[in-house]
Amino acid sequence: MKDDLFSVQALLDSVNMRNKENTLIRDLTIGERKIIALIKFVVCNKSRCVLQNLFLGMSEMEVKKANVLLVEISTYTDVYLIEPTTYGFEICDRIEYLSDNQ
């Protein structure tokens, strides 16, 4: 994707956050901030994505929205999740699960 307004709007639409388009960062939840960061990542089209504790502090609905974006990202880049949960791993090519017991 190109770094353009239409790409950002399409991604906001894909996670039902178009109404947040002109919201100040301080007025967003932690989960919404993380989703916006993912959208920025997708638009910038990086070749590798390393995400640590992405789902920490997110509501269940925000986790679902983030997973939609992870699917989009995973189609053209490597996604590395470092998580204490199993959220999002269904889209990963390789999984290394780290628990508190290790």
C-alpha cells in the first residue's frame, strides 16, 4: 500500500474505526492507539514486523480489530509476535510460545 489518505481510510473502515479519524491520541484507548500504530505500519509497508505485548490492555473487540490488521500485514511481510497469550497466532507462519514458567 502507498502512504496515502485512501489507504488509511480503507484500513480504518476495515476495523470500524473511521469515526476515530480526527480523534486526539490522548482520547483513544490503549487498544485503539495500538490499532492506529498497526495501520501506520501497514501504510508504510515495512518488510518485517515485530510486535511485543500487542494485545496487552486491549478489549476483546480491539483484539479482533487488531487481528484483522495482522491478517492484512501478514500477506506481504513477516510478522513476529512476542506475547504471553495465544491471540493472533493463527495468522503466523511460525510460533514460539513463551509462558511464565520458562
